[in-house]
Amino acid sequence: MILEKIGFPLRLAELPESSPGYGQILIQVQACGVCRTDLHIIDGELTEPVLPLVPGHQIVGHVRDFGAGVEGYRRGDRVGVPWLGWTCGRCNYCLTGRENLCDSARYTGYNLPGGYAEYAVADHRYCFLIPDGYSDLQAAPLLCAGLIGYRSLVMAGDARRLGLYGFGAAAHIIAQVAKWQGREVFAFTRADDEQSRAFAYQLGVRWAGDSLQLPPEPLDAAIIFAPAGTLVPTALRAVVKGGVVVCAGIHMSDIPSFPYEALWGERVVRSVANLTRADGEQFLKLVPQVPVHTEVSAFPLHQANIALEQLRVGAIQGAAVLTIA
């Protein structure tokens, strides 16, 4: 499925099979998660895609072949490919453990071909071995919803009372991790989204309610997964002095002005940008211990546009995943 023009649906097409170059592996794709970032790309909110583009950055598949210079992988290995697809390795960010901020970074399904396809090529250094115990469908959401959610959770510090604004793919994974860590989780959804609140309670959250409401207790930290800047002042009012509000999305609508009083008291607003390979290694070791269960809705590859539209209107419980036959 390829994106040829911003704002238009993806098109099913036959493309020549890629050959892996130096340091690359050729992956026979089994599943690829559908992410809100894909919508931001299609809608033009992320402005530098390489067109025509095969989207998709939550890839699970098997190594079919590899080029020279590949280490640590064998044919048949099950691997995952995340959003971060390449960094320069030389800049100050890369050399100080912050490769997620590399100015030259390239991203899977954005300026590198992604996983809405039968085959994908990826730099072996930016792939992960998938832990046992997860089907291809269940593993796919771990590679972005899980990884970005995990980095956001780390940014929230040791908060005991944690608010999650927007209870979709990332929140349903991180709620499980936070509960396992002994935190109290508060889930915030749209006022009319009773289904998501019920789902949150099934996962053991302490409280679930309207995003515009204050929780029954002040929060130590909040993570905003919904791409709505209007939630930042709301979340600031919900956290205690010294609390942190983490904006987890790669794109968010404008944050409205708010009184300094809402920030005062050493409250912090911070963003999360991309991920590091260290994040992936840590998180994928952690998920079997919890163990994390991913709730998925499966769609065949040719129904990618349907999956994207259902994600857009909030009709997906958990995560949407494309199955590649």
C-alpha cells in the first residue's frame, strides 16, 4: 500500500522486491501496526515524507536475506522494525546517548520505506529480536505504541498516581506496565467514549473519566497520548506541585495560552521525541515479565485505508494491525 499524494487514500500496488544493501536485512513482513503517526503523515501534518511512500513503522517479520556487514541475525529470525530507522552516529546527540534527537535521523515509513508491504528492508542495527510468547499480531504494537509509551513513562519519573490522556494503543500497553510497577493509573477519554473507559477498567485502572474533568485525586504525573494541545492546561491543573506533564505524540495541535499559575509550583511540561535503541532493548526485556497483553484489531493489507479511518474516528479498541499474507 503506497501513499502517492498527501491527503489521498493509499493505493494497492505491485513494487519490485528490494535487495538488502550493506548492513541491511530483507524482512518478509507478517504484520505491521497502524499508528496515528501514519495519519499525521497522510494528512500532511508531518511535512517531509519521501513520496511515493510505503507507510508503516511497527513491523514484525522474518529475516529472509541480508547484505554484507550484518551481524547478530540469521535467516528465519523474527525481528521487529521501529520508527527510528537510522542515525548518523557522529553528532553530539548520538555520542551522548540521545540518538532520538539526531538531526540527520531517518524514520521507517516516513523517509524510509515501511511495512505496509509483503517485504521490507531495514538497517540491522535498528531492528530488535521479538520476544517469545507474542504472536506477530500482538508484537506489532509493541514497536511504537509500546516503545514511545515506555519512553514517556520513564519521563514521568517515579509518579505514584499517573494520568493517561487518550486511552488507545499506547495507553493500554503502558497502563499494564504502570500497574505492574505498583502505580495507580487514572484514564482520561472523550466524554462520550464509554467503551474506552470500560476497557480501561478491565485493565485495572483506579479511575476512568472525561478528559476535561479533574481526577478524584491530584496526579503526580500525566502522559498525554491524544494529539490535542488543549489537554496540556487541563493536565497541568490535574498534577500536584512538582508534577510533570509528558506530551507523547510526534504531532499535537496548538497548545492554548494558560495562566502562569497553572505552571507555577515547579510543574514541568516536556515532550517525547522518537526513541533510542536502548529504549527498545529495555522495553522488550520488560514486556514478558509483566506480562503485557496487546489488544488488537486485525485487517488484511488491502484494507489499510479502512484501518486508518477507524483509527481516525476512535473506533479501534487497543491497536490496529495489518496482517500481511
